[in-house]
Amino acid sequence: MSAPLDLPRWADTVLVPAISVVAAFLVAGLVVLAIGENPLTATRWLLQGSLGTGEGLGFTLFYMTDFIFVGLAVAVAYHAGLFNIGGEGQATLAGLGIALVLNNLTFLPGFLLIPLGILGAAAFGALWAAIPGYLQAKRGSHIVITTIMFNWLASVLIVYLLVNVLREPQSMNPETRAFPDQSHIPFMHDVFAAFGIEIPASQLNLTLVLALAAAYFVWLLIYRSRLGYAIRVVGSNPSAAVYAGISPARIIIIAMVLSGALAGGLAVNELMGYQHRLLLEFTSGYGFVGIAVALMGRAHPVGIILASLLFGILYQGGAELAFEQPAITRDMVVVIGGIIILFAGALDGLFRRLVAHLFARQKLARA
Amino acid sequence: MSPAIELIAINKSFGAVHANKDVNLSVERGTIHGIVGENGAGKSTLMSILYGFYEADSGEVRVNGKPIAIRSPIDAICAGIGMVHQHFMLVEPLSVVDNVMLGAEGGAMLRAGEAKVRAELARLSKDYGLEIDVDAAVGDLSVGLQQRVEILKALYRGADILILDEPTAVLTPPEADALFGLLRSLKEQGKTVILITHKLREIMAITDRVSVMRRGEMVATVETANTSPPELAELMVGRRVLLRVEKEEKTPGAPLLEVENLSVVDSRGVLRVANASFTVRAGEIVGIAGVAGNGQSELLEAIAGMRQPVLGSIRLEGQAIHSSAHNPHQMRQLGLLHVPEDRLRTGLVPAFPAFESAILGFSHEPHLGRGPILDHDRLIADLAKKMEQYDVRPPAPRLKSSKFSGGNQQKIVLAREIERNPKVLLVGQPTRGVDIGAIEFIHRRLIALRDAGVAILLVSVELDEIMNLSDRILTMCGGKITGERKASETNEQDLGLLMAGVTDEAA
């Protein structure tokens, strides 16, 4: 028996993560101090670079879009008790799906081609997740192992295809030809310009809206739908699922399919929204960031949006910081990100316990 | 002579829960002292303080008159206190000698320690009549003998005061009698025994004095000879309770559940149910008596469709169930509902709010929502109504399922199943970990269902419960049905023999 960890909802979802982030920044500050730099200036550059300018904000929100998708992908699997660390591979395959759809259906108008491209991403991502899901459900092959292997498989498959099959013959770069113009998801600055509002140009595009819609959809699915109920029963109590007549194997496959489809959103944002071609390593390791985002957001869509914003700030502000304060290299920024993950994910229980203790005491004092 | 144990004004809180409030307890040397109380009354907390798992917030512990600080089980062992836990702390592949020696090896090499253990075990078994094969692997021993190893471990470590936590929960009646014989001979040798139990019959049979706890407080300590089970029950609950629910004789109706030659293997391929055949009729409670782990769990799961039987058939209302339709979902549709043995692992989802646990197994029902979306307001309102009918406390549908006490969790599960008008109801351990007040309520509900014509198959390891509720009793041992009795024509000894595998043919 351990002391009960009863927390009001707001403390559980807002206060504890906030304390974790503050603690992480304090420790990160010490690290900055240790290499002889001023942590306050560093913090200023970080925030200035990510939130201080319209352009910076645009980039922050662009990264946030990526993180929302991969965070949701990890969260959906997590609710079914699965640790999907194959977001990288699933997004990579989703990129292949996009390229195949967009470059083969060039005759279609944009209002058809864009949704088809998104569906292609979702379908390929889902397929790449369904195989490990099937192996877990029917063969008991551990999902962590298989999704890692599928990341590698995706990576070599895409290299092979881009070098030998999909590359434009006259190009030396391992990338496809550009997607047709009508398939580009509009940049946010262009959308605003259409309404006569001038905002600074950035990579930010309408995929952000899709990401927020996906977050709402995941909330509805997980917490309100019959299917989400079944997913959570399987994740939280597999023997209760058997008792309830819910087939864990079926739910595991469905959850992985949904998870892979969501991971495909990363490819939509990066390729259809920005790069407009399929190229190598466009996922940039963001699939793994999704794990941290989902952990920090406690697998809840609102938490994931907030955590994605934080990681967006870190990625965009970190780039600015590395530029303005060269002593703080990109690697240093990765270290700071790592410290945040450590505090928000791994050491979460530390602060939770502390806060729960304080609450219990206060309650006792009042009683 | 000062008492073996004195606890003075012990207080212990977990967060806002005051588990022990100014508890005083005095246990005379050379006696068997019972401690009774409902779940959550604070018995286990108190014993955990005595054995050094927890430290009291305030208060004093005296052993043989001397105040001592017990900060860990090691301190307790040094003070001569030994504990036999409800769930044994044994290493199954190791021999009895190795288990006894574990943690008391007496040096880096084992040889000297082993010789000492063997000599000591020989002496102990002579003194107390504790016969045991010291070289047998503990995993091969019966549960009763495993418990004996636990007791030997404590004695080997020099325990003068032995705490036993619900020791008979896993024993057959004959094994329990053997245990009581052992406890008496320990007492004759001057040892002190503290017995934690919720079975009043055992308290009456073996203890010299008994202390009653209720809601963290010690409400009474009485001489066993001067009290009675109804009085103890009243002290435990704080009001009068009926220990035995009255039921009228009834003639059962048509057979609703027919099981024929059912055989079930577990996930490791071990045969758990062998060739079981029986019938449960409308308006009849058939009880299955047996020591835990003799196939009753697998039998229930197989009938409910959670496990595919390897052989045999099941008929519901005379209709044979095809193996492709034999799954929990289909069985529910056909009116066979199931209150599972293990509430927390199977019957509900501890992490879910109660209103979500209250639809486990029924989340597909169309009226619970619109299309694919569940209507939470409706689920909450539904459960609120049921909580009132079933007197669930607190009546809070949004509270996490794990936050309810065992009895209230069981009421939530029962309400879910009963309110769906079962034709056949499978009930596993309906009152395990449930307090006396709620037991009475649950028993009444089950009898009412029987009177309404439901066929009930009841599995319980509490023989009292089986005898109290059932119209007919089947006994199980080693996966086989070893006997069948009318409840009115049998007694504990008779059932005890059947449960131990002495079949009618052999007798």
C-alpha cells in the first residue's frame, strides 16, 4: 500500500506538468551556466526566436503540427497498452503513399487531389503499423521490437525506391519530381493574404487545422466512443476485455492502424505542406519526439497540443539560440530537450507524489 | 507477568485516511488472540506496524513489557515476532530447507547453515508435531504444507509471537483443523499467536480472547468464552446483522443450464476441468464447493465463453451452444450473465470511473448512446439510479472504480449483471473481500433472484456461503466433480471429505 495519489484534475493535468517544465528549465539553466553562458540570455533568445516574431511563431507552429500528429499516434496506441515507437517508419511510408498518389493522379483538381493525398498518407502509415500490430495480436511478437525493425525497413525501402525507382532520371538527388501545384496544401500566409491580412511568410500551412481536427477526433474516439472504450479496456485491463467479450487481438490491430494513420499526418505537413516532393529523411526523428510529447501530454489530446507547442518552441527557438549564441550548439539544444523529456516523462511521478503529499496535508489541516 | 505485546495509542494515517486511531491492544503471553474487523477496519495496518512494514505516526509498541522501536521487519524478527502472510513469501523451486534458510544463511557458504537448519527443523517437528519432507521442493507441496513452511521459517528465526493473516483462506476444512491443532500446541509451548481473520467460526473455535476493530478504532476486547458470533458481528459492523439469510424451500423449474462432459485446459495446456457434467434449473442455486485452484475458476470461465473447452457441450434453455457462438458476447445475448471471481482483474476496470465500469461487457448496447458515441450523461444517470437501489457508497458515479471498497465494487458489478435480467447467472466469489454488512445485502439479492426463477451457479471458497445459499452443492477437487449433495442433507465434514477428493465411490 502506498500513499494515495489523489489529485484534483487541474493539478494532475496542468500543475504537475508545469512544475516539471519549470524544474527542467532550471536544471537546463544550470547546464548552460556550466558551459559559461548566461542562461537568462539563452532563455530570452529561445523565446524571442520562437514566439517573438511572426516568422518565428510560424515556424514554431509548423513544428507543433508535426508533433501533434506523432504525439496523437503514440497516444492512441498507448491507450490500447501498446508502445508504438514506429512513428518514424509509418510517417516515411506515408510519404511514399503521398508521392504515389500525387504524382500518378496529376490530372485531378486540387480539391480532389489533396484529400486523396491525405488518404494515401493515412493508408500507407496505417498499413506499416498494421503489420507489427498483427504480429503482436496473433503471434505475440513484441510491438516495441517490431516497430523498431519496421523503422529500419522503411528507411532502407525508401532509399532503394528513391535511388532506383522513383528518382527523376535526369536528377542526381534521391528525391521524386515535385508534386503537381494543385496538390500543395496552402501556406498560412497565402490563406491570410487571400483575406487581405498580411502575415510573415513561413512554412506554416493549413495542415495545422487538420492536426487540431485530428486532436478533437482522437478525444472523441478515445473518451467518448464505443470503440475508444474498448481500446481503453484492452489497454488498462486485458482480462476484463476478455470477460467483456472484447477481442484484444482485434483491438490491438485497430489501434495500430489508427496510430499509423495519425503518424502519416507528419508526412502530410512536411511533404504536401512544405517540401512538395518526397525526399530522404524528411521525418528528421520527429517520430521519436512523438513519444515524449505523448508522455508529457499524458496521452490526452489537450495535453498533447500543449506539449507539442512546447516542443515547437524548443525546436524553433533552439535553432535561433544556436545561431545567436554559438557556444550553445544544436547539440546543446538537444540536451535541453532531453532534460525536459526526463523531467516531464520519466520524473513525472516525483513531482506528482510531492504535490499529492502537499494536497493531502492541506486537506488534513482543513479537516 | 507483562503482556507479550502491548500497543499503546497507535495512530497511523495515509493521506487523509486515518487507518488507526488511538488503538490500544494487549496480548497476553501464551494465548491465542483473535483480531476481527471488516475490510478496511485497520487490522492489516495495525499488524504491519507491529511487523515493521509501516511506522506509526504516534504511539508505543511494547514487547514483553519493554518499549521498542520497530522500523523494519528485521527489528520485528529480532524482537521475536514472526509473521505468516496471507500470500506466502516462498521460493517455489527451492526445497523446504533452502526456504527456511533464505535470509538466515549464517555466512557466505551454505554448508554450516544447512546443517543447522536441518537440526533445528528436526527439533521443531518433534516439539510441535510438524511433519514435513525437508528436501521436497516447496512448489510440490500442498498449500497447507506450504503454510507450515512459513510457520517453520518464523519459528526458526526464533519467533515467540506469531502473527497469522487470514491463514485459513486457502485451506480445506481438514487442513484448517490441522493448522488449529498446530496453533494449540504452539500455545502449550508458551508461544503467543495473533490470528487475523474474518471468519467468526474460527475465532470461536480457537482463540482465548478476541479484539474487534471498526473504522480504524479498537472497539472491544473480550474473552472468547463470553461472546457469540452475532455479538461479534454487531461489534464489527456497528449494527445488528443477520449472519444467515433465510430462504424458503422451492421446487426448481426447467433446466436452464446443462453442462455435459466439459473439459478445460489452461493456457499452459494443463487439464483444469475434467469431464464435468451437471444441470442448473430455474429457481435454483447450485453451489460449487472446493478449495481455491481446483478448477472452479476455469469452469466458470469456460461456461461464460471466456475459454474454449477442449471437450464437452453446454446447453442453454435446452439449446445447444455451438462452439463458434460460445463467446462472452453471445452468451450475454442469450441471457447468461456472469459476476466474475476477481472484481479488480476482471469484473471492472480499476482505472475507469464507476459509470464506465458499469457498462463493461455491454458497451455495444444501442440505447447507451447514439451510433458509435456513448452518452456519458445517460451512463452517469443510470448508474446513479442503480447506486441508490444497491446502496453503493459513496453514490458517486464519476469516482474511479478502484476508489470504492470491495463490497461497493461488488455491488456495482452485481447491479450491472442483475439489472439486465439474466436467465442464468454465474457468480464467482460474490463476497470475497466484502464486509459483513454488504454480504447480507448480496446474499439477499441472490436469493431474491433465485425466487424470481433465475438459475444461479455459485462458486465460492467460503463453505459457509455455499451451505447457506445453495439448494444443491457440487464439490470439486483436482478439476473433477467429486460429489453432489442436497444442501439440507449434508454438513461440513461430509463436504470437507468430498472437497479433499474422497469420492462417494471410494468412501
